[in-house]
Amino acid sequence: MGKKITVARAISVIGHPFATSLMLVLVGVWSNQGNGRAIGAAVAIAVVFVPVWFFMRNRLATGRWQTIDASAARDRPALFAVGLAAAAGLILFFLYVAPNAEVARGMTVVVAMLCAAAVMNRWIKLSLHLAFAAFAAVILLKLHPAIGVIALLLLPLLAWSRLKLGRHTAWEAAGGVLLGAAMAGIELM
């Protein structure tokens, strides 16, 4: 049992919304604008994500959160607030500092996805890991079909990890996938 939990944690870290967001932006920017712009985008995302990560670590260390990924429904409002602020910062960056309309639009859809999850949090604690992973997988199907297929095939593994860790129910995992895929569909319109 301990080995399965260790594997589930590793999968959960690899499939963390930070990781899937970073990977999606890097692939998107690299495919459209080359290495130099992709590195700049990665730095911008790191500048935004590092303070959010420290916030999350602090909430866990001070006992305000039960898990690092705010898995308890009552922990989620703070996560949504910080996540929305981070996404807004990235939208502004990709609009004015390093203009990239595609990434700014994608981040705007991510804001809508976070808002939808925040509203639904009253009734269901959707998996943000799976929402972000499904969003990225569907977008990647268009940008790089081979990478998109791999990302889609990894969704069940990520779902298993979230269930194994007891972070979500099957309904919450499925709801996260549906939300992410729906928002990706909107992004691709």
C-alpha cells in the first residue's frame, strides 16, 4: 500500500495544474514563436507560480490547509482567490509585456474555468488537477496531436492518483475532466 501511495503522489505532482499549465504554454509558445519566446514565457510563469507555491506551502505548514493542494472544500476559496490573481497577472503579462494573444486568450479561459469550479465548489469539489490536465490535453490535440494523444492517455492515470490519495471521489474526478474539456472546447472555438 505504501508503494502505491508513493506512486500516486508522484503522478499527482507531475500532473499538478502548475506543471500542466507550464507545459501547455511552453508547447504553444514554442510551436508558434520559437525557443526564445518559450523561455520568456516559462520565466513569466515561474515568477507567478513561485509565490503561489510558497502561499500553498505556508497554508499547509501553518495548519490552515489539510493538504498542499487544498483538497478540502473549505480550503478552496483561498486557493481560488490566489489562482485567479495569478492568472490575471499572467493575462496582463501576455497582453502588455510579452504580447501573445493566444496565451492571453487561453489564460482568460482558464480564469473562466477557475470561476466555474469556484461556484461549483459549494456542491462538488471538482478536481483541478484533472480539469487542467484535460484542458491541456484537448488544446494539445490541436497544437501537437501526438503530444495531445499522450496527454489524453495519461488522464486515467492522474485520475487514479487523485482517487488513491483520497483527494477526490470518482464524480469529482470525472467532473474535473468534463470541465477542463468543455473549457478547452470554448478556447478552440
